[in-house]
Amino acid sequence: MSTTPDEPHPLAHSHLDSARELAALMRDFRHGAWQPTGLEHRLAELLAQSAAGTGSLTAVSVRAAIWEGSMAAIHENGGRFITLLAGLLPQIEKPDAAALHSAGLALDLVETITQTAPHRHAAPPPRACAWPSKAGSAQSEGSPPRSPQPREDSRPLRVDAARNHVRLLNAAARIARERGLKHLTMEAVATAAGVGKGTVFRRFGDRAGLLQALLQRSEETFQAAHLSGLKPEDGPDQAIEQLHAFGVAAIRRYAKEIELHIAAEASPTQRYRRAPRHLYRERISVLLSLAAPEADAELLSHALLGYLEPALLWHLNNQCNVPLQRLENGWLELASRLTQTSQPHTT
């Protein structure tokens, strides 16, 4: 669709609408007309934490917040907050000056929210299972997955606490890298970060919470590198190539960080509700639906993702002595059989 010089580009309307909605929500929040619920408050905390190191929101953090909220957030306060996040995501992924302005307003909003106590609303009862309406849908009807990161206490997370969170994680990552996970204790992190041990316990709850926080950082890095790159004009060949690459990259990542993934393994009842797993299954489902339109991409994506479970890869590699290259070739063979294409081989 063409536009005349006097007409604003359609995307400009999108940025302007987002900025107006953000400003209106901030105004209503400050005047008490809109009070974030506990879930909305938690989403704001996640966004503030992720932005503490860079000073800006990222597509990865916004997407993770949307998954964390799931369908439940749509029922909170008329869904204003989660709808704003969903509308902001495409702008952050392809930013221009107007989009960066909207992102800045959004960051101001979430940081302001974190400095107030959440307003308690009764949430609707969760449904039994989270199934998207079609392959690649970003909506889930199950209860939202809980973040592995515990609250510091009953107070909201402040921006300075978010920065302290990053400093503690940096110290923990350094200990794990240089000395191994067996030396990663709450006391060791406190000493390395130059804070009291109580600060580490308040921030992460226990060692399991610390491990989950470290894993979340790794998830964000992996997602930024491997959950993008698909263009609207791409066809089956590009989808197959990316499906192959995704699995190989995941196997190599788990091989490098397997100790952390096993130590931070979610309980069986929560394993399939974790936000990263939703994102990875959605990615595989979209690629599979493009590569093999006749396949049941929703169901088969679960089967493919099962091959990439860290516990299974650890068992095969460490207990069965299956070489890493064989595991990678196994993924390529499985994906190729499902898409009925010739199998490449890793070297």
C-alpha cells in the first residue's frame, strides 16, 4: 500500500498508538485508576530485571514476559498491560526512533510498577493443559508457568535491587565457570559479590533458586541467537535448515552447560510448563509446519523437543557413552525423516 508524502506511514500509527496507550496507562496508574495485580506486578519485575544490565527492554525479555503471563493475564484489569506488551514486541524487534521512544516509555512504566505493592485480584481457575489453537500460536490456555526466581521478600523489586541481582548472578557465573557447580554456595556468591549472605538468600531463596536464575540467563542468550531469523518469504528449504540448526545448537549448548541444566531441572509437574520450553516448542512447531505442511506440527513438535531434553542427553552422553556428534546426527536424521528430506551430517 502506497502513501503520499502528507500521509504518515501505517507503522507510524502503530508507534503513536503504543506511546499514547503507555502514557495513558502510566497516568491511570499514578492516579489510582489502574492498579497492577500480582501477576502483572511479577511481569513488570521480570522486565525490570532483564533491563537492569542494558538499560533497555529486549524482544527476548518481552516475549518471556508474555509467555509468563500466558492467557491468565488477559483476564487481569481488562488485559491492558499484557496487550501493550504484545503490541510492543514487533516494534522492539525492528526498532526505529519512534519504537525506541515507546520502549523507553514501557521501561519507565515497569520500573515504576516495581516500586509499588501489587494489587490482589482473584485470578480465574486455570485450565487443564496449554494447547495453542494452531501451530505457532503464541497463546496458551494453561496456567502461567511460575518463574524460578523467588521474590526478594514481600516488597516489590526496586531498580537498585534488580542491578544487585545482576551483580550476584555475575559472581555466581564466575564461580561456576572457574571452580565448578560443587563450589557454588550462597556463602561463596556473597563473598565474591562483596555482600552479606542474607542478601543472597533474600534474592534467590535457596541454592535451587540461584541455579534457576543462572539457567534463565543462559536461556535468554540462547533465545536471542536462535529464536529469530525466519522471514515471511522463507519456504520449506529455509525452515528445514533452521530446524536442523536449532537442534544441533541446543545439543551443543546442553553439552556445554549440562551440569547446570541437570542441577536446575524442574520438577516433573512443572517441566512442560516452563516458559522457555513453550518458546522452543513453538519455534519447532512453526518450522515443522513450514517444512512439512501435512504433518501434525503441534503434536510432533513435542516429540522433537523430547529428543532435546537435558536429562536424556546427559544419560546418553554420560551413562551410555554416545558421542556428541552421534547425538547431533540423530537429531538431523529424526528431523529429516519427519520432513521427508535428505539428511545432512555434522562434522
